[in-house]
Amino acid sequence: MTGSRYQVYLAALPEVCAADPALMAFTADAKGRCEVFAWDAGTGRARQVTDRPRGTLHGTIDRDANVWWFDEDAHGEGHWRFQPFHGGPDLPGLTGVPAGTPRGLAVSDDGIVAMGLGDGRTTTVHLGRRGASAREVTRVDQHATLSGITATAGLLAISGPAGSAHAVTVLAADGTPRAVLSGSGEHGRLWSLGFAPTAGRDELLLVREDDDRYLLASWRPETGIRTYAWCAFDSEITARWYPDEDEGRTVLIREDRHGRSTLYRARLDTGALTRVPTPPGSLLDAAPRAGGDVHYLWTDTAHPPRMHSTAGTALPALGTVPGRVPGDHRDLWTPTPDGPVHTWLSLPEGHGLPQGPGLPRGETSDGRASEDQPSDGRASDGRVTGERGAPPPVVFLVHGGPADHDRDAYDGVVHSLVASGFAVARVNYRGSTGYGPRWRRAFGAGVGLTQVEDLVAVRADLIGRGLVRPDAVGLWGTSWGGYLTLLALGTRPGLWQAGVAVKPVADGVAAYRTTTSALRTLDERLYGGTPDDVPEAYARSSPIEYASRVRAPLLVVAATRDAKCPPGQVRGYLAALRAAGARHESMWLDSGHDGYEGGDHVAVLRRAVVFLDRELRGTHRAPKTPPADRRGDSGRVRTEAAAGTGNAEHTERRTAHAEGHHPQRPARG
């Protein structure tokens, strides 16, 4: 299958010019790479703005219709540049600014630019007029993100990493602190969502965590933080200001709950909260636009993402497959002592489920109270009955994060596996978002070990219902999902028949020593300290401690320039497998953690599906891969196979597609 059949896309809406909403900037496919484009909704035409060998991910547009992008090198460091909407020279966003990693860009109505740049351990915020020389406003000795600038450039907002003492700092343009905002209570945290877009109103939109709820809040210089108790939700939310002055203080709220999304319109002056109609499924992005228009990016498991406008505005098409993808896609809940674990289950054609499979008595798939009994085709104990094919092999596709979740959304890897005859289970284990703060904080058995318990429980449930083969269960995870894959293979070795770990955390202590500052902060919050403070906790949860117990064949994919899950700790884990005589293969990519271009994604996908097909079914069939999807890697490929001390190696280059990454929070996956 040639790379020309594959396209990339970023799961995000176009950014819109505030002065002329018909002018937009978006990221889309350009011959197998993500690149930034200008889009004119009035003419329905797109113009490619960037053309970089490794692709371009970060892009936006300012009020004067300049298209911005981050011009980065192979290590993720670079500079912000811009170009007029209709074309022209590439210009530096600010001059005199050293290269760094992108940590936020904001442009005021009159062209004052603020940009945050990181150097591995510190974050520096620079300020200046667009295209002119910059001055340093502040330097923070940790990972931080510039999260907003007021319309008149009088105030800036900087968000610290999760677990920091103060979540949000508001600065004057000269760097003087105006306010330091933090959450309340034992578990209180605060997120900054940007300043109001209208001049004359310096108001910062916030979300705060309060015990077991998320509440909308805002901050003004004259009043401080105001929390809107009437606007509370039991799972994660994000929000954006409406851009129109005549809308008053109105925001669009997106709630992600139990793997599906809902939109609300909140009027802060009146306390009115109304639902914005959207189809059932997931909204990967949503934004209010001028004139009351709302843009949203909708998908469900059976349908690749599509952009929609409530006002009928012409939006660019994504490079996705048309129509409905094959398979029977449902969700089920597995009872556990800590509460039901939610799983998205996809079965190949001919292995379908009855409607509403596996829901606990008294609860529907979206968590609402119900008196429904098990539907026809299922016995009272939950087993599938009736005429169906033999149960298929199953692959647990383990999400990363851990502060993330699988949802009712299209996934190209699910598409490929189901089309190749596998069932796919995507488990929202404890620690996942979308199920409330208590579920997100539930690590009772230890970091990683708690999540493995949930994978084990769902495995037993699926087998008990007769939905999957008990002797053909595989694991496949990327980043923190790869970490859980390795940990499950080592701590519960008799339950799995194969594993694929892509860019994993393989050695907790070594990863902590060499990863980014943001992820060190995340580890300290999860474990309760550094490896020197709590060595036993890190050891209990580290896959390398259990490498000698791995019994299932294992494919490990790693990247030579991965800053989040560094290559050294993966090499150490592979050495431990070799010493133990464990059967494994490895594949090395000349890339970082997050890929923007075609590169190697199809190579990884094909290698993993062929590996799982061989180990779970004993066959060597070519995998069926879809013509488009949004996950991927980039760079040169090196593969190795080993059993004990024997190995074979070859080098090759493949054409593939890239993954879109949303750096909304410190996360490894």
C-alpha cells in the first residue's frame, strides 16, 4: 500500500480572523505532512502557507489577517513566523528572541505580540510589536504556558504545570505581577482559558476543580475570582468567550462526559445555561464565532471527523475516509469494587452485539438512570446468545495520558484492526478524564498498577460474556499507554498473548531523570515525590522491575529524539528483556515523541498489525489499513528482532502519515 493513499489531519478547527471571520488558518494534509493553510470561506479556496520537510503543526491567525506558524527544527525548537493572509514574505514574529519550544502565542488587537518559549527547564515570555524587537517580560523556572493577552495588551496570563503551587499568574505588560490565582481545597486546581476578546473588559475565563466538580469562573482586576456555582459539571469542561460585544459576557462550554461531548451556552450576567444541539458522539473541538455561529468538529467511532457550522459557513474538508467505517461499535460497563469501568468495544462484521451491551442494571451508556433490562440477544448474566460467529481475537488499545480518555470517536488504528478481523477494546481505566475528579485521582493500588487492575477486570468481563477469545488477547499502547502495556505484561504475565508498546515509559526512575520538567512535575504529583523521596513507589510501578517475568511476545517501538519518553530508558528495558531471554522485537524511529509528517506511521501500523496477527492468530496476512487517520510518527525506521541474545537488523524508509497532538496538559500520550 503506497504512502500516496494516506492523508494527515489535525483534529482541530480553523482559527478565525477576529476582524473578518471569513478568513481562517488551519492545519491539513500536504503530501503526507501536516502544513498550515489559509482558508477563505467566501471563495471556498485554500492556500498552502508552509512547506517544511518535517511538517508544521502549530498555526493561527491574528486580527490583521496574518497567518502565524511555529518554524521548528528536528528537536522541536524554533521561532514563530507570520505571513500576510494573501501571501508575501515569511517574517519573524519578534526579533532578538532565542530559539525555544513553543509555550504559547498571543496577539493583541493592535499587533502587540506575546510569546512563551521554553529551554527545557525554564519558560521565558517575550513581548513586542509584531515583527519588531522583543523584550523579556518574565522568566519562570519551570514549565509554564502563556495562556492569554488582553485586547489592549495591558495584561498577560501564564499557567503553571499541573501540581504547581499557583496555577495562574496575571502580569502587567512590564512583567509586574497583578495577581496570583490558585485553586481551593485539598484537590482544587485552576485552568486559564483566555481573556475576553473585547477591548475595555479585562476578564480572564477560568475553570476550577472543587472536590468532585468542575466549575466555571472568571477573574477581573477589580473583583478578583468569581465562581459561578450554577455552572458546575461532574466531568471535565473547557470554554471559550463569544466574540461579539452584543453577546455580553457569554461563553460556549464543552463537556466531555463518559466518552461523549455536549455543548452549552452560558450567559454569565443572567445565569442562563442552555444546551447547543449537536449529534450524539464526540466533539474534538468547538468554538463560538461572530453572529452567533458555532463551529464544531464532530465524530463518532463509526464516522471520521467532519467540520460543521451552525450558520452554514463553508469550512475546509479534512483528509479523512468517507462514510461509515466497518464493524459493530458499542460501549459496555464492567462492575468493579471502585465503580464501573467504561469500555468502547468494536467488533468485526459478523460478531455484532445486541443494542446496549453490558450496561450495569440501572445505568445507560451515558450514565443516566434507567430501568432498562438486558436487551434481546443477551442472557441475564450478560453473555451474548444467538447465532454469531466464533469470538475474535481482541486487542486492548490502551490510551495514554493518564489524564486523557478514549471516546466515541473515530480512530484509524481501531479501523485497521477491526478491518483485519480483530475486536478492539478501549478502556477508560481509573485515572482517565471524563468521569469526574474522584475517578481521575483514583490510584489506590499504585501508579499504573491500579490501571492494570482495570484492564484485567475488563478482560475477564469480555471473556465471560463470550465476546472475545480467551487465548488471543493482545495489548497495544502508545506513550503512557505503552507504559501500561509493559507493566501489564510483566505483572500479570499469564493473561496476555502479545503486546505492542510504542514510545513507552519503560523505566520509571530513568524516565524521570531524563524527561521534560513538566513531566517530572506530573510524576511527582502522581507518586507523591521524586524517586529519591519515594523510591519504593517508583520501583513498584516501573516496568523494568518486571522485565524478567514477561512471557508474551513483545514489539517495542521507540524514537531516538523522544524528549517525553527518552530513548535511553527504553534501551535499558530492551537490555533487561535480552538478559531474561524474553522474546521481543524492537523498531526505532528517527523522530521525537509527536510526529507531524507522513514518515513512519504506516510502517508502525503495518508492523504492529502483522505482529499481532502472527502472535494472536498464527497467520501472516497483510493488514487492512484505512486511507486516512490522525495518529502517527515520523523519521527513519530501524527494526530488530531478538530472542535471548540472537537478533537481526535492517534499515529502511517508509512513507506514512502523521499524528495530531494536543498539548493541552503535561501528558505522555
